[in-house]
Amino acid sequence: MRKHISYYTKGMENSSVVRNYINSITNKDELIKALTEYFN
């Protein structure tokens, strides 16, 4: 799933910071929270 998230966020504002953070997440709920915050 991480590679899909990286693909869809590529080129977006602050996407490298978000991708680095997402790649360090180990729990699904934290991942959902991070994505929700980024896309809202």
C-alpha cells in the first residue's frame, strides 16, 4: 500500500515529507489519520 500512496502523492505540496512519514508508520490507524490530515 505504501508504494501506491507514494505514487498518488508524488508532485503534491510537501509530498516528500508525507511520504517519509508514511513509510515510518507501523500501524493502520496512524496511517489513516496521517492521510486524512494530509488530504483535508
